[in-house]
Amino acid sequence: MESQEEEKGQELKIEEPLLKNTGYCEMNIPFDMTETGDAIKMAELAKFICNGINDGYTTFVVTHSIDHDLSPKDECNFDPKDLNIKERYQEYCPESIPLHKEFNMVSSLDKVRILTRLDVRVENQKIAHQLMNSMGGGSNTKSAKIIHTYDILSASTSDDKCLDLLIQKSDVDIISLDLCEFLKFFFNKKTLKQAVSKNIFFEISYAKAISDSVKYRKNFIGKSMDLVECIKSKNIIFSCGSGMQILHRNPHDTISLASMVGLSQANARKTVTTNCEKCIQRGNWRKSFKGACNLVSDKEIDDNKEYQEVLAKKGKSLLDEEFDKDMQD
């Protein structure tokens, strides 16, 4: 128990009061940021998001993927306002407006968040070192400024040595693993636990798994169960990973899919809610000075004070409460 308490103190914890209003999140919608001027591509993305809103999602993360060293053309010039979601929702989903009128859904579209994410495909150690150099050169370097134009930074790899480097020496928010493909290595529990202690999240994308390939489904279920077992169901995110609407599932189907790979119902729900919000918060902290400064609203501060007063009456701190929840999970 003492070792668990010591490990608890080292982990980056995000307080639950800031996350209590978390909605469902879709963390990976592939989109080429260089095509923001293409009206057709933007319309397709807007339609995808509108259908996602119809399914119950409130947060969407648009992902730009690269497999090369950062250059000025990779800078994020994507503006969610260009999608005109509020107007296009009524255009793409007119049949849904009467059904949700009593819930005031049209006006609640203002609460929908659209964030950006940079995903670096790390296929060899050279690219891994380039990414680490970009992040480790200080916030004033050109590469660091490009990275900071995105809300979330992720890396995807299928190589065990690159995975070790990303966990031990990088500061990415998400490590994305293509578990539908055959991996030539076994997960190292010690290394994965180190990622959890650094509050790095692991993304599992299900798009390939629900395609027609039986091989993909077999690999997906087997490797996903291994990952869940290694990190004790912590820091896992489920996302679609495809821009095709036919492969996208609503939050409840995604939760059911997560339950199939060994997650409890509570932890499966976290893969599309709390864990996603914690990852977004981590991205905000990463862009601040060593994560020491974070801007929150007055309402969040008031909620936090009320929560601490309740815990004080129980003789507990925020970290004690968070640790108790982890032990219960």
C-alpha cells in the first residue's frame, strides 16, 4: 500500500471538479490541414461532425497526421468557425430538430467544442528523435511553435523501440497504437506503467476492427485485451480513427465495444468521457511552462472550493479522493 501511495504522489492528477460536466468525445477525425481552403472537404468534415452531434458527441478533435520532420506548412491554420456548424446542422440534420426541440438542442450547439490535434507517425527511431528534439528545444524554437498551434500532440507507432523512446523521453499527450495490425512485439508492463505515471494516454481506434476483415478483428480484440491488462484499465481512449461516416459509432456503441476488450462498464465509459477530457487538459498544461500554470473560469474555481469543503468534512484531500477512486476501479 505504501508503494501505491508513493506512486500516486508522482502521477499527474487532474481534479474531478473540472471534469464533472464532461460530455462524449470523439478524439480522432482524420483531416488534412492543408485542405482547409477546399470547400468540399470542409463541407464533408462539417457533415461528419453534425452527424456526430446527432449521435450525442459534444467534443470533436480534428487530426492532422504527418510522417516527416515539422515544417512551416504543418502549422495549424484550421479555424472551427469556418465550419459554420450551427447553420449546417439545420441543413444536414433537419429531421432531428423537431425531435430535440424540447431539449433545446439547436441553441446548445454553441457548447460543442472542435479541437485540433497533430499526430506524428513514428516509423523509426530517427523520426522519434526528431520529435523529441522539436519538443526539447524550448518553446521558442520553430518546431515547438508549430506544435503549440495544436491543442493535442500525439504519436503513432508500431515499433517497440520507438514506443519505449516516446514513453521515456517525449512529452506527447497520446500514443496511438494500430492494434488491428499484427505487432511484432509484446507489451512491457513496466514501460506502460511509466507512461501512465506521466499521464500519457493510449488510443485504441476501432474503424478497422468493424470493417469486413476478420484478421483485423482478431488482432484488435487480442491486443486490446493485452493493453488493458498491462495498464490496469487506466488512461485508455477509444476513437473512430476514420473520416468515413459508415464506420463511426455513437458513444453507447463505443462503450459496448470497449467493454468487449476487458474494461468494466465504468472504465469503458471513461474512454469516451473523463479520460478524453483529462487528455485535453494535459494538452493545455503541456503548452504552459512545465505545466505549472493553467487558466480556469471563476465557476470552476468555485466548484473546486465547494468540493474541497465537502472532502474536508470527511478528513480527505483531493488526492486522497482520486486515489480511492483509482483503487475502486
